[in-house]
Amino acid sequence: MEIAVAGSRKLIPMLYKEGLFDGVISMGGVQNTFVAVSGMKELPIGVPKVMLSTVASGNRVFDTIVGTSDIVVIPSIADLAGVNTITKSVISSAASCVIGMVEHAGRTLTKSDHVIVGTTLMGITNDGVCSAINHLESLGVETIGFHSTGTGGKAMEELVAKGTINAVMDLTIHEITSEYFGGGFSYSPYSRLGNLCKSGIPLLVSPGGLDFVDFPLNNMPKDIDKRKYIAHNNELAHIKILKHEAIDVAKITAERLNLSVNEVTLLIPTNGFRKNTRPGEALYDREVDDAIIDTLLKYITNPNVKIKYVDCNLNEKEFGIAAANEMFEILKRFNMIP
């Protein structure tokens, strides 16, 4: 299996670069799925990719199948052990899907020839970040949002490495908190932010979502009676972290910011890092928020990191406008705006 996976990763992108195909369709169970997608994930975004799989349903984690790629995954319904009434139907659908993508899409991403800003958001930072996106767009700067729930931040950073995105407004770094806890809905083992700081691109960072972790309601921390939390939906709870955890998470963030090889601005909202954290709201905890801010100030030692404040909550329109204006000024200092 290791040889098959290695071969898939090598051959599929190699054959694509040689112009020998326009799209990929594959099908199979667990083993064949992982062999096929190993190579499909090496293709650029925009290359048509369809995986018909027995594992595309049930209690599955799709990060291992799709990762940060744009693979279309179709459930096979029945086992792909022969041609029958069901498999004829789903194979036909999968084939039609890849044909349609090849004929009507198939435009791959390349290095950007203009300024594209990547940013991160979640539902709990949506209002603030969307106002930042809208304001930057009004200034003529294309801005793309990524959902900061385990794969979004990683996908954005990969596109930075490929040159598709050439500036970042990282307003929701919640994935660092999930990484610290080693679990939760937004968990990914990927180490967020450090590579961005080492990239040297125009970068604005804010501690959006750094103050909470998200766990299923049926798998809450054992000390949940000591914590403030709210039900985000009927399956997931958003849990305010404790002070000592806030200090640890902020130390990690500071360590990664200290890797900066170029100017980076840390923009700190003084009235909460997400929705529901204003005074009187369910996840308000001034002690935790102050612990994050104080720890960042104490442990950021790299002079490349410039710290600024905005007197509001991160999820407010005013914060988004301030962040967008700051990002615009950074782009001008990098000579990326005429």
C-alpha cells in the first residue's frame, strides 16, 4: 500500500504536467480511495477530480480523503463489487460529473498577477471579518475568506506557498487553540501561523477565536462545571478556555509571531475576540481575555511585530473596517498598491 500511495503521488501530477489528461475519476473502497486521492490531492485546485467511494458516508472524517484539495466525493451507496442496478447509476453520475467539469470548468489556479488577500473567519467572527472583506473589496483589493476550522487555515497557507495568495489578514487563529487542546471540532495537527510569519508576505494578525475551544456536547471536558460554555448547535459546544490555558495558547502564538522575517502587525481588539464575549454575554471573561493580551505583550520579542489596538469586539463592523484599513496601509508599504 505504501508503494501504491507513493506511486499515485508521483505519477498523477507527472502525467498531468505532461498534458496527458484533463480530469481524474476514481472509485473504490477504503484502500483504493486512499491510493487514488493521495495522487489527486497533488493536483492543482481547478483540475476536475471525482472520487466515487464506499467511505463517503457515515461517521467519517473527510480531512483524510479531501484534505485541502477540491476533490468531489460521491457516496457509492452499494459496495463497488460488481455492476448492478445501483452501481450502474452511481458510476454514471460520477462519470457525468467529471465530464461536465472537464467541458465547462477545469481552469487551474496559478500564481497571482494581482494582489489577493487571504483572510480567516468562522461563524463567531463572521460579522467583523466580512466587514473587513467588504471594505477591502471596496478599495479594489480582492479578498478571499477561509473557514478556520481545521483545514481552512492550512489551505490558505498552502496557497500562500504556491503564490496564489500574496498577502494575508489572519483574523481568526482559533485553530491554534484547538491544536493546543489536541482535539475538538476545529482540530488539525497542522502548526498554524509560523510558516506565514516566515514567508515575509504582507501580514496582519488578530487573536480571533483564541479564547475558546469547540467540543461535541456528548464529549465535553471532565471539568466542564468549571467552565463557561454555550451550545453552538445541537451537537457542538463553544467553551471558554481557562486562564492558565489562555496563557499557554498566547505563548504559542507569540512564539510563532517571533518567527517573523518581515513587518507583521498584530491588531488586538480590546473588547473580546469573538461573538458572545462582550460584558454581560455568555462567554465574557475579562480575566481570560486580559491573560491573552498580557501574555502576547510579554512574550513577543521580535521587533518586526508591531502591536496596535482597536477599542471594540472583533466581531463588530468597526473592527473589520479598522483591520481592512490597516491591511491596505500595509500593502502600500510593501509597494503592492499604486
